[in-house]
Amino acid sequence: MEEKVFSLGEETEQIEFKKSTGELKEAVISMAAILNKHQSGKLYFGVKNNGTVVGQEINDTTLRTISQAIGNHLRPTVYPDIKKQRYGDRTVVLVEFSGTRQPYLAYNIPRIRVADEDLVMEQPVYEEMLRKRDSVSYSWESQKSKYGIADIDQNVFKSYLKKARKVGRISFENEEPVEVMTKLGLSDDGQLLNAGAALFVDCGINELQMAKFASDERLTFTDIRRFTGSILDLADKAVQYIIDAMDWRVEFDGSLERKEIPEVPVDAAREAVINAFAHRLIESGQSVEVAIYRSFMEIYSPGRFPDGVTPEMFIREIRKPIRRNPLITRTLYYSKDMESFATGLKRIQDACDEAGCKVEYYGDEYGFTVRFYRHCGEGWGADVGANGSVPKGPKAQNEPLDEPLEMKIKRILAARPKTTYSELEDKFQISRSTVKRVIKSMVDKGDIERKGGKRYGYWDVKDY
């Protein structure tokens, strides 16, 4: 029986074919070029240039390798959908991607799609794209959405307006949504901007994922939920989920009413949630996540922390705010759901210090996480010093932002003394020479010492 031949047609300015993942670097370059021209596209592995499906061997490692190449070499970060597809007895990989943060660079070079070619972008075009990306008027939240005034969730809108008036930051006499949205700068000719839709429309722009896990690892979950909706509605759902998941300690102070104390300050959790929604990279399409573990709870926001600064700078210093979504943060300021003076992290830290709750901040290329440690009634509080210092808790699963490479390696070696050079290379995506240089420096300073032979030896970490 003659084998059926499948064809996916011809390559276009938004569709690219690669015969195998052996052309992975070229594929990432094509993604950048397509994003710069059309903001979205499709990429196939296992398909010839003429569209003929040849397939390739695919396993979980294949998909992970593709994801890592895109994550490591395409900037700004995108979050593609990577999946397997079958055509007869042949399997291909389909990568669907989108992004509106042009210019995109692949391997540090900007390119643009012309027909089925990926050409190096001319300098004036690159500079113009940069100006547009950095301009509020060209940002995602300032563009018109597909939603109109009639799509506004009236319950959310009325609740917001009532709160903003109560705190004295809005004094509009007219309560008509069309009037309010215009004055807030969230609409244009009756059409909501993306910021307005994100704030007030029950739609798929925002997604919230929440889960409870049986241990401190993402192995067995006891509850999982997913919602879409407006920022204000989802923020309320997230805070309530945290409140319901927490343990509460009961104290009696001599009055008739008992005093219930949460293991994590509710105000700090609320601040972390609203900041996660307000400062996230919305156009990435990624969810805000709330994860409840046995010993801690995390609130994750997609979109890396601003370059050149750390959370500690905003906690310990007076700094100007860095707003990813200024229209959204300004609107939430009017209702006092958040402040616009770069004080959110400081308020979280102050509330936790006062309550004796340990809190940490972590980030990577993809997002930013606030972790609250749970004390289940026994508390960190007894050991919190006057300066807000706290004892060491469970080791974090992520690395603190901007932590020196030596400290990252030291933490790994303390937890796993038999860690090899190869494992450190894979963990931090660095060269063997870099690993050896850092290890030698740590040995010379007396931070670590090699015990035993090369094959069966281990690292002795000092003062950790």
C-alpha cells in the first residue's frame, strides 16, 4: 500500500518549516523576524521547505530543548505554545507564538520577515521600533481592544467607583460608564482600550490559576482552579482563596471577642496579588498564579523584574516607580487598591516584619514571585529581631534576584555536596571554564573545600 504524503502548503511571511530540530537556531531567528513583521506566526519541525511532512522522532526532551532555545535566545521573552501533531504515521512539532513588544532579537540580532526570508533589520527601523515600544502611547494597554462600553461588568464597575469616591480620589458626578471611562483615559470613541478591558471586562485577557499542594513540591495537588475575568474580580478571588487556605491562630486578650490572627498578613497578601496583576506582562498571555504549599505560599506574576534594580532597593530606599502598565496602575491608584509611589514591596515587607512572617522575593527571565512562609500558629514571630531579621527557613526553589553566581553555586553545593561540574553547567547555562573559574575562586577564599577523590569526593561548604 502506497504511503500517503501530507503537504502543509508553502512557507509564508507567518509560517516557517524546518526539516528537524537540527535547524533550531535558524528557527529561533525566523521567529524573531516574523514577530517583528506580523506579531504572530507558526513554526513546524519535521516539514521540508516545500511543505512536505517528513516527521521526526519527538519526546519530552525534544520539546524541552525547543522551549529552552527560545527562552535563552529570543528577546524580549515570548511564551510559545509547543505541541506535537500527527499526519498519518509521522509526527511534527508545531510552535505557535505571538508578541507585541517589537523589536525582537534572536541571538542578539534584530531581523524582519520579507516573503520567506529573515533579513537583518536596518538600524532606523530598529530604532523606531524601540521608540514605539518605550512610548506609553504605543504600548499594549493603550491600544484599542475588541470590547466596547456595553461589555463592562457593571458590578465590578460600580464597586470600583464607590471605592474611589470613598477614598476621595475620584469626584465624578456622572456615573455613566461612557463618561467615567473617557475621564479615566480608558476608552477611545466608545471603544475600550486594552487597559480598560483588562480592568472592567469579564474576558480572557486576564487569567488566574490557583492550586494547593500536599507538600512543598509541585507533585500532588489537593485543589486546582482556573478563572478568567477582570483584574478587580480576579484579585478578589485570589485574596479570598489565600484567606481560606491559611491557618488562623486565636488569641484572647480579656475582651468578650476573640482575636483571630492569620499566619500571613492579609494586607500583605492582598498587596502582592494586586501588584501581580497590575505589573505583569499582560500581552504574554500568561496567568497570575497562587500556589499554596505546606510550608509557604507563592504569588507569581509573569514578566521579569525591571533590569538594574532589585526588590531590596524598593524596600530599603526611596525610588521612583517603574510602571509596566501605567494606565492600569493609575486607575487602581484612584481606588486605593494600590499606590503609585513604588512602595508596594515596602508595605509587604513592613506588614510581614510586624507580624513575624518571613517573606522572600524571587525572579527569573519569565516572572516574579513573592513567597510568604507559613508558621501554622507556631510562628516565625518569636524569633524576629528588632531589625526585622528572621531565621533561615526552608531552602527556596528559585534563586534570589541578582544573587552573585558564587552564592548560587554555594547554595547548590551545600544542599548537594556531590554536585558535578556538568550539573552546574546545565543548572546555570554557563561554560565549563566559567564553572572552574568560580569554583577556584571559592576554594582560594576558603568558602569551600574538596574532600575525597575525584570520583567519590564531595564539596565541604564552610559557614553555610
